Amino acid sequence: MKQKAVLGVENSLTSQFWAAHEVNPESVAAIARTANVPEIVARLLAVRQVTPENALFFLTPSFRNHLPDPYILRDMEKAAERIAAAVINKEKIAVFGDYDVDGATSSAVMVRFLKMLDGDVIVRIPEREEGYGPGEKAMREFVEAGVSLTITVDCGTTAFEPLGFLTKQGKDVIVIDHHEPDVTLPDVYAVVNPKRLDEPTDNPCRQMAAVGVVFMTIVAVNRLLREKGYYANRTEPNLMQFLDLVALGTVCDVVALRGLNRLFVKSGLAAMAQRRNKGLCVLSDLAHIKEKPSAYHLGFVLGPRLNACGRIGEASLGTKLLCASDEAEAMEIARHLDELNTIRRQMCEDIYKQAIAQMERTTEADKIAFVCGKGWHSGVVGIIAGRLKERYNIPSLVMSQNEDELRGSGRSVAGVDLGAAVLAAKEKGILITGGGHAMAAGFSLKTEKADEFKNFLIDYFETHKHGQEQPADYRIDSVIDIGAVSGRLLETLNAMEPFGEGNPEPRFAIPDIAVSSARIVGSGHISCSFVGRNGKTRLRAIAFRAADSIIGCSLLNHKGALFHAAGYIRPDTFRGGDHVQFVIEDLALA
């Protein structure tokens, strides 16, 4: 089939325009030679703007060759010296984290590391009702508990007053964070944040999740303690054991899986497969993960369960699970998290339907998703924002109304810095609170400011576009024949893993196929079988949550029509072995 028969079709069932990513054939050939990979992998790398020079780093990153000296980060040496001194002098240390997965993993890595050093450490995860970041109430509790050093992880960069209170009390504070900073930094002992305005923009740590910055910090502390002879009479901890948590937090915070983040996740998945963390083991078993863990499992299976406690339950449960040393305790927490996640999922479905109804009535649907509702649980608005972003491919903000105040969360798209926009709105006095990073942010505001905030964002996004604007079409990585979809191809594609933000799972178009059978399975999924023009080559396929969509109706009532299908090649876990299936994302009439 000629590519143009699929690429450029205008009869996609979801009214999307399909187009192929354009690549330079010479670059593809150079990547294939340099990295010794098949042509299809070289093409996928080129599509992701991987050059021949950094192809090997992308495919086979290693700590020996690619982990930078932690001291490249400002204040890192100062922070490491202070933490090491607190450990040596048996000071009481408090770790204060955020209530999402990045916060839970960041807290768990720091707490477990300090406890391995016999550190006197307590941990505090705020409930969502307390708001994001350190509050003065918690800081007063630290003072009363005799804490001399507070370490905030995944928060603190804009917590001026609460952290300033500790400083005035003569207590030291170290902020380890990755959120967008204000023009000034809080008055604390040290701020380790790769997004500090005085950090170089090409800093290799710049796109890290907080848990990655925490890992860099414990690498620095561990090296200092070694130099100071702290391990002369004790076993030095193997920091590689924390990489499963680093990978989990990195994937779940939806940072780009490029550079060092790729190194963390690739190595972390290997560490997770060794099943050393009791909490992750029991949670994986409850979630029925039987195969080798992948980034998909982190982001869509384990992550939501850990996030559930921060959204609708006791926020500290995630950190407790990841720090659990007793299997019975871990099982009890994991079961509770699994139950909370079930409740959360139903809650999300109800709110999502209401949000879609609001979007259908709005006039700004081509620019921004901006919806709110009374009674919407503030703990799940971020999930809804993410779904709206995926559905409409625009920055999406979802708010819960409580009396005269709105509390919300937003998710953004490539090239639109939502964190910077929220900070700008806060500085302008539109928001009460606000913070975040390029792809996600949280905020609160008075109800009467809603229209002003919406209009501000539309104007801000229009005047602060980063890089070349991406067209709102549907990009295909490659067109392949139905006969080429196989376990061997899937194994070849595995060289590209882990997939995620910045390295999306390859999307393929399969032309000229017919539906030989289709039926509804599970919760509204469509299971079907495709057959090629020769009538012999068959391929199992599934369209998730599609029963009531135009795609689902077309599959169920195909009437012998020929289609082009677009989607992903994945293992068929139901049949096992080297069987594969095609996950349908879109259809076009042939």
C-alpha cells in the first residue's frame, strides 16, 4: 500500500487527520549503523529526535558512563555536608513530602536511606485538605519534637512563610524539589532544585522528578560519609536498591523519559524485577502483575493505587507501604490502597462524564479545557484534567468548588508551560495559591476570579508558546502490513523501552484490513479479529472503553468494510507466550 492511502485520510472515525512523522533517511541510516539496530528502530529514534551521536546513550545508558557528579547542582555540596553532619551527630531529622507518588517515593528513598545509617528520622506527609507543601502547623510540630534539620522533598521551593518560620527558630531546612521556583528562594539552609533560575538551562538534571533529585542527594551524602570514614565499622548501603522507587516516581510524575530519567527508569525496572521492596511486591501481586514490570505497570497499575491514598484516603499510606519491612504490615496497607483505588475509579468515571458535558457547552474548547463542579472530590481533579488533556490535546484545568473557593489541578501539553502560567497568575493576584511544573500544576482561587483566570490563561498560552507549535493531527510512526505484526517485531521494539513522556510508545497504522469478528468484553471493551486482504493473515485486536463510541459501533457493525487501523503493538497477556495483539486507538475507512 502507498503511504498516502493512509496518511492524509480525512475519513478517520474520530475526525483526526493522520500524518507520518518526517525523518531524514540519512539520519536513519546513520543511527542504524552507529547503534547497530534494525531500520525500524532507527526510524523511531530519529522521529524522537535522537541523533546518531546520542543513540547509544538513549538505548543503553549506564551509571558508570552517564551519571554526573551531584555537585553540579547548586547547593548540593552544602546540603550533603549538612545531612552527613546530622547523621554523624545523631540529630533528629524530619522529612516532609508531598502526597502524590513522586512525593511518596521521594520520602521513602530519603527515610529508608537515613534509617540504614541509624539516623533519627521522622516523616510527615500532609493530608490533601492541608494543601500542597509545608504548612506552619507541621513546622511547629517539628520544633516541638526537637527536630534540628528538616528536609522537604517534592515541595518547599515556594513555601516562604512556613520554612522561614523554622529558620527564625534556629532550625536548618534543606529543600529538595523540582517544581518551578519563584524569582526568590525561601530563606533556608539550602535549596537543591535543578529548575532554580540560577541553574544553567542545559543542566542534565533539569527534567528530573523530585525522586531523581533525592537520589542524586543521597549519592552525594553517601560519598561524603565514605570519605569521612563513617563506614569503617558498618556496611555501606547499596544505593542501587532504591532505583525501583526512583523509577516509579519518575514515571508517575510524567517527566520526560530522556537522558538521566531514562537511565533511572531502565535501571529501576530491572531492580523492581528482583522484588526486594516488600511494599511493591505485595502491591504488584494484588494488581495481578505477573510479567516483567514495565513503565506501563508503574504509570497505570501501581501508580494509581499509591496515589489513591493521597487523593481520597490517609495520605501517608503510600510512604508507609514503600518503607514497610514487615510483609504482613505491607499486605494490610496494600489491600487498603487497592480498595481506595476502586472507590477512586468510580468517582473519576462520574466526574469525567460531567466534565465532558461541560466541555460540549464551552466556546473555548479549541484552546483550553476549564471545568469545575460542586461536590467534585479535590483529590481526583488532577486525574480528570489528565483525561481531558488526552481527549482534546489542549491544556486542561479541573476544579472542585467549595463554597466561595475553587481548588484545582491542571495538566498541559508539549510546548505549553502550565507551571509558569500558574505562577504568573499567582503573582498577578488572581490565585490564592499555585505552583507546579511545565506539565502539571495545582492552584486555588476565589470563585469570582474563575473567568479572569480562564481568560488570563488563554492570553498567556497564546503569547508564551515554546518552540514550534505542534499541529493538532494524529501522528503515525510507521505504516506496516498486518503480516509484519509479530512477537519478533515486538521484541525488536523493546529496545526502545521504557516508553512514556518524551519517548511515546510507537504508534503504527495497519492498512486495508477487515473485521472477521467483534464482541464486547469486560467494561465496555471491544475484542475483535482483523484479517488481511489475502483472507489468511489474522491479528487479534482490542479497543478499550469503546463500546459506546463510533469506533466500537463500527467494529461491531462492520458489514465487511475495509479499514485502516492505528494504534499500538503489545503482548497478548491473555494468551501468553510470544502472542501479540493490536490496541486500537483510531480507525479510518479504507
